[in-house]
Amino acid sequence: MNPHSTEQTTTFSHIPVLPEAVIEGLAVRSRGHYLDVTVGGGGHTRLILESMPDVRVTALDQDGDALAAAKQELAEFGDRVTFVHSNFASYIYSPGAFDGILADLGVSSYHLDTPDRGFSFRQTGDLDMRMDRTQSLTAAELINYGDEGELANIFFQYGEERLSRRIARRIVEKRPFQTTTELAEAIATAVPGKYRHGRIHPATRVFQALRIAVNDELGVLTSFLAKAPLGLVPGGRIAVISFHSLEDRIVKHSLRNSPLLQVVTKKPIIAQEEEIANNSRARSAKLRVAQRLTSVE
């Protein structure tokens, strides 16, 4: 997309990361029933459905826009795919319902490229950042009403931002903010010049932190990883793709410490150079897989 374009995109990316590794990791089998808890544009669900002619997928997403796009993208598969509007932590995991469960924790290109969703500072949009637009908390509410200490903690814990206190102080001085670009400019003025002109924009970590806080991403992920293994048949697999260290740490320890699971991937699977060249989003992707034990002591 042209970075200077004001036209809003309404399409979801259908390029799934680590495609072969996901199918291999899930060990997709004939007549299997799989759960994609982050269907997004439907890329991974399509891969599962195409891998065997008789598999079924239940496809979840908390974002109504994503679900509508996936329904259109996967219409050809008819009743082999069932769509559910739900957050993956709120979903009821019926015991032994699925042969495999997949979670892709990445933010879609759609969210970053659609200004009014408020996820990106590269285009002007409202400070929203809600994945589920039925919830009340927005990034604007956090930024404009959170106290300085709370904001500094959010930036440090969720964005791993070393200049969190300086940035929080500047935000409190300059608020209220209405738009993403206003906030990004204020953040840029809070940091020394060498950071302002560094490899990544000085607002990058703050925007990540706000998105995580608004959507309670780490709390939701922890809850999901505690519940989801119950939904697997014995020998069924759970595959989780994370995109930053905070998520990956939770996935690693949750899979390892679950009494129901045995870890399949001792180290995370990452994308090869060829995939990264075709899909830059794959650069930071890490896939971890675990298998439901056939008997639990």
C-alpha cells in the first residue's frame, strides 16, 4: 500500500506465515476437526482445508471485520468450516473436541493499514486499537486519562521501552490526543535525537504496548493456553505462532508446564530467508507445538 495514500483498505492479508510448518506441526489427518482461534483473513484455515478433502475447521475471531472477510474468502468450502465470533480466551473448549488447535498471534496487515482502527502511527486515525470493537476501553482513553506512572509501566512492561518515563511525562504534558499521528509526534519529541532517527520509529514500542494493554493480550493468551489443551483429543496438537518476546515467553512456559501436554518443538520454528523475502511479516514469527498426552498421571 502507498504509505502516502489516504484510501482505506478493507481487505485482510491471506498470506499465512510458516505455512508448511503449521500443517506439519498440527499433523493434519483425514476426517480431523481443527480449531483456528485467530482466523483473520482465513489463510491458515484454507491451508488446513486444502490439505485433506474431509477435514473440518471451526474458525474463531474476536474481530467482526476479520470474520466477515474469512467467510467470503472461505465460502467455497461450504459447511466444512464453521465461523464463531469470539475471543479465544472466552471460547468454551469442549473436552476432546479437536484434533488440533492453531493460534496466530500476529496483527494483520488490515489492522495496520486501516487508519480508523488506530493501530499504526504511519497514517492519521483515531486512537482506537480495539480488536473487538464492542469493548469500551480504547487507546485514547488510556492515553488521555491514565496517570503518568501507569502509562510508564505499560510502555516499559509491554513495549520494553527503556525511555518509558520520559515518554509518559511528555504525553501527560501534551494531552489530550485525538489521533495516532499526534501521539507519535509527541513521543518523537520526548526522546533524544539518536533515538528519533534510529532504525525503528520511536513510537513503535509505545504503540505495541498500548495495543497489548487495550486488548489485554498477555492475559488473554495466558487464559487461552490454560484452557485450550482440554479441547484436544489424546494425541491432538496445539500450534501457536508468536511475534514478540513477551508472547513467546508465555507460550514457551505454558506449553512446557501444562500437565496435559508434551512439547514437540524443543526450539521454536522460524521462517527461512525465502519466506521472509516474500512475506516480511514472517521475519519475527516463532512457532511452538505441543501434543496432548494420551494419558495424564
